[in-house]
Amino acid sequence: MIGNSSVVFDSDSVSGNIEVPTSTIEYCGGVCGTAVLEKGTLTYNPFVSVGFTLARDGSGKPVPVDVSKWNGICISYTSAAAPSLELDLGDSLNAAFAYAQPTVSLPKSSAGTRRCLTWDQFKFPSWFKGEAEGWRENTGLEASRHLVGVRFKLQASEGDYSFHIAFLGSNDLGVEKFY
């Protein structure tokens, strides 16, 4: 099954794993664009995600890092569709968990929202029924010890959804409640 979704940054349509254009970061003061969601032959709602890699090795390959001392993640954003934040654990762990990355759902926001999330709020999706020995009780905290990146994911009905990510970073300075 193939979807036809893409992200448009500044008038450049991109799909797949690409770097966000520098012009977009300068223009937006962050990352902004439009998620163009097209279902294609998918049997579920289409999606796109914008990923933030935490570290790379000498050859540029993403590598896992232990960020458990961050106490979670804070994000400031606007989004015309309700996004989610997914913790990317790298190719081998993502595959071991059937691509069920630990996730937190966020509300859509037209006025700008800041959310600070603790690691314990990140859980496997409800559809994941696989083995996760030692991960079920503390999913987010375990993930934070093997974190490769964070993804801002938009999954909704077909359509165009604008978004702006103004900040994504550590929650080690205190926690706001998330409702």
C-alpha cells in the first residue's frame, strides 16, 4: 500500500527522508510548512512526519543517545491537525517493536501551544500487542535511553494542514501539566 502524502516547505514539495531546507528555518524561525495528505491506496488515514535527529556518527549515520536526564520533551507549535510526537529508536529497535514507536498525542492548535511532556507520558500505541520485555512499565523512560530522534507526525483525513514547530527540546527545567 502506498500513500501519496508530502510536506511542502516554502513552495518545495518533498517526500521521503530529506533535510529541512535552511531557507525554511530562516523564514519560519523554526520548521513550518503544509502537510499534504493523500491516501493513495492506503486503508488508513495518510500521514507525514518531520523528524529531528539527536546525534550522528562520523559518517553522518544517526546514532542512539541517552537523554533520560532531560526528564522529557518540550515543544512549541501550531498545527491545523492534531499531531503526535513519536520517539524514534533507530532501525533495529523500531523493527523489533513492529514500528510501534512510543507516542504522545497532542491537540491541534491555531494560536500556538507549548507542551512539556515527561517520559512516562510516552506509550506504545494501543494496536501494539508484541513483546516488549522491560519496556511496558516505563516505555518512555526506556526509549529515552536509546533515542535516535523525535518525530512530529500529522495523520488525518486527506487534505492540506499547515504546521509550525517553533521549539523542540529538553524538559529538564520543569514540567507543565499536559491535558
